[in-house]
Amino acid sequence: MRALMLGLVCVLAAVPCRAQPLCPVEPLKIAFPDRAAGAFLRGTGAEFDADDPGIVVREVKSALKALGCPADLIRLPHKRALAQMDAGTVDFVVGFADSPERLRLWRFPLGPQGGVDKSMAIGESPIQWVVLASRRHELQALWREGRLGDHLGAGQDTLAAQLAAEQGLKTTQVINLNEVPKLLALGRFDAIAFPTMAYAEPMSQSQQPLATLEPPLGRLQYYAPASRALFERAPALVQAFWNALCQEARRRPVSPGCRP
């Protein structure tokens, strides 16, 4: 009905109208990880930080306001977010990377050649080994020699764990990356791999001086993929949301996203 009324207004006024995406009847359901990620996502568990939910939450809200679409913003544990996206009970997840499996089941912004359009990534970060600053010299030499060791950590089912495995390195699961300084100080790990840009703030505030090893394991691009169910129902809306979110990410004063 909204689209029909817009078209009627355009005809009667005899002026061109820019097509507007049709918001669904029910609010969009947009999920974020349930763990804090520095300035980008604050609060843990099911709740956002009441005073400052984080940069990406504010950007999503601004994008939704520009589109005029209502939405419910929620936080989900990693596995539940994956399951609900696969089932189509969540419309978007924010801050997720692509993978062959996700490309098959979800919808990411694609470029002219059919691959994921990296210029639509709302964020990017190097994936690096983080170590105690006091051990950097020792561990840096081992890393360059391909002999980093056995006491290595990474998040479960993450690109960091995958990249380490591709280099023949076995990692143990780290559940909460905000505990990295504590785990390193206790000697539980020699090095822990994760996307350092997202955690730059808590790393810099750590009482235990930390350092990173070079070169990085790789780079991670973050997107706001849509469920296949939503994309099949409303592809124009999905694209409009991605475009609006990129407009916000480009304005970001720190680590802007959606760069050419």
C-alpha cells in the first residue's frame, strides 16, 4: 500500500519520484554479537551499554532512521546468531565476516565479478598475534621462523583460528577476548590471535602492556549480511540498508568503513 500510494502521488504530481524501499510490516530484527568490542560495541550479554552502545549500534540506528524502517536491535551468542540467520528468524547480523558457508546461506553485498564487495565492508582489521610486551622480542623471532609454539589461542570458529590452522598451528579456544591480558599474564597462552582493530581500546587500557607480532596472520572485513529469506522478499530494502549503513561508516572519525 505504501509503494502504491507513493506511485499515485508521483503520477498526480507529474514529477519523478525516487523509488523508496518498502519497510516490512514487522520491525526488522537486527542482531549484534553478545560480547563487547571496544568502542565499536559496548556492553556484554543481552544488553547494550545504556550510556554508549557503541559506534556500530549508533550507525545502524542512523541508517534505519534514514530509511524510515523500524527495527528491533538484539544481541545474541555467536552460535545462536548463526542458527537464526540460517533459519531466517533474524534479518541482519552486524559485524560478521564472509566465509564459503555463509556465502551459501546468507546474502552479502557482491561486486561486479560476483565476489564479496570489499568496498561495502563496514569495518576492517588486521588479525594479529597479541603477546605480552615483555615477551615480544622472543616471540617475534619464533613467529618469523615458523616456530611460535604450542600455547596459542583464538576464538572458536573464527577466521583467526582458520588462518592459524592453515599455517599448521593449533589454537585453543579463547571464550572472552576481553580477558586476553589476564590470560597472557597468567601464562595460559604465549600468544592469542584476533582482529586487533576492534579491541584496540581495551588493549591500550590494559594494566599489562601488550604488543603485536608482525606480519599479521591476515585481514578481516566486517559486513552486515542479510538472511536469505529477507533478501528473497525485499532485495531493494537490503541494498538500501547496506548503502545507508555505508554512508554512516564512511563518516566515522576512527577507522572509517566502506572505503574504495
